[in-house]
Amino acid sequence: MHFDLIDLRLYLHTLDTGNITAGAARSHLSLAAASARIRAMEASLGIAFLERGRRGVAPTPAGKALARHARLLLQQADHLQQDLAAYANGVKGQVRLLCNTTALSEYLPEPLAAFLREHPNLDIDLQELPSLRITQALRQGTADLGIISDAVDTHGLQTLPFRDDPLVLIMPLDHPLAAAPVSFIDSLQHDYVGLAAHSALAVYLEEQALHTGFRLQTRIRADGFEGLMRMVAGGAGIGIVPQAALARGPAPRAFKAQALAEEWACRRLLLCARSFEQLPGYAKALWEALSKPLPHFDLHST
């Protein structure tokens, strides 16, 4: 068996994107070269790592094991690179940061841009995942830092408060629910505008609906909070967005916003890691940068 780091990165990029073409592009390889590398990996052990279908690829049981070990090996390689960066010019390190939908779109763009500007020898592997999967990745050592909802179990991890992240129900001004306060359960009798099905917030809301014995009636999915709010204002349905998205959006708004009273909706975001003090140098610097406070958005200002 002979896999190099390029092979392993290509394989993980292929899994993350769901197809070899996109994995090749992310790895800066031609499709032919990427396909040949993956076939060679499989041939070296006589085991298929990918199930190939019309809609893309999925890992086999052996492929899942490979992915788990590949992430650990690449993380260790990145840590080695970071530790030696002080002794070499032009060497780049990488931090793997996992986060939920709100953190990705509302809280991270500016601080991450500033951090990268101040650290030219660093790349950030940023990925959106549901909070439960983030905690699993941190425990397995396949990520450096995570930003999660406080609703999940953080046993075995260190956490720090990051931001308040209350969720808000929005609806057209002439919608039947706009006349009086409404619960999440009551809202499930009406059509929703949702986010992409794979987004962390969409998964989270679907889980909350299932806990009540219902499902979200999603008529259409928007690409981001701004599109969702515009569709709600246009009468396509109701929706749920974080308070931070409302604070950033235009005013006045052509829809009504109502805070959700359910405990799971009054959530906070946590910055977490297996051990903050044991993070490699670059990851520790990112942790310190993200620990700086940002302006607080008042829920009652809407």
C-alpha cells in the first residue's frame, strides 16, 4: 500500500464534494489524473473505496475507514508543518474549523478575513456541519476548532461562549399567523421557505419538527438567509432565520418577525475544542482571535 498526501487530500475532497470531478478541481488536478489516482489506491489493496452512481460517489465501509484515518494523518501532517513553520520560509499551515450555518454566514467572514490577512502562512479549512457532527469530529481529532449550538452534548470537550444565536420566525405581513404570537408547533401547519436541505440549520429545524411529531412543509429552498427573507416578504411562505441575519438585513422589512419562545430556539453558540491549550500554534492563534467579542445584537431591536 502506498498513498501519498495528495492521494489522501484528493480522496477527502471527493467525499466532501460528492463527486470526483469537483474533488479533482478542489485538489487542482485534472479529472483524468484524479480518477487514475483513486483507481490506483483501490487497486493497491484490491478494495473499492467509493460506490459510484449517477448522482455522484459515496464511501464504502472501507472508504469510511480510509476517510477517518486520512483526516487524522492530514491533521498530523498539518500540525507538523505548523510546528516547523518558524524554521522555514514560505511554509503554509492549515487549521480545520467546523461551524453551523449562522456562524458561517453571519459571524465568521470578517474576523476570518482579518485573521488570514494577519497570518499569510495560514490556510483555513472551513466547513459547515450540524453541531452533533462537529462534536464527533472534535472528539475523533479530525478538526481543530468548532462552533456549535449549546443544545448538543459537549462531554469531553472544552467550550467557551461565542455568540448568542436566537432564532426568529418570519412571515408575510398579511399571513394568518401575523395577527398574534404563535408557537413553533402552530407554525408547522403552514408552508415554509427553507434553506438548502444539507445546511446545518435546515437539518436542525427538521429535527425539532420531528420531535413534535410533524415535518416542515417546505415549498422552496433558498440559497442563504437573504434569499429566504426576500421570498418570505414576497409571500412564498414563512421561515426561520437567526436574529443576526435580521440585524444585518435591510430596514424597513416587508415581513413580520417574531422571536421563538421554545428553549431550543433561544440558543447560544459555543467555541469548542478537545483542549484549547494543546492546540497547535496556528490553531491556538485562531482560537484567540475568535474569542474576541463582536457587537451584540439586541433581540428586541427588531
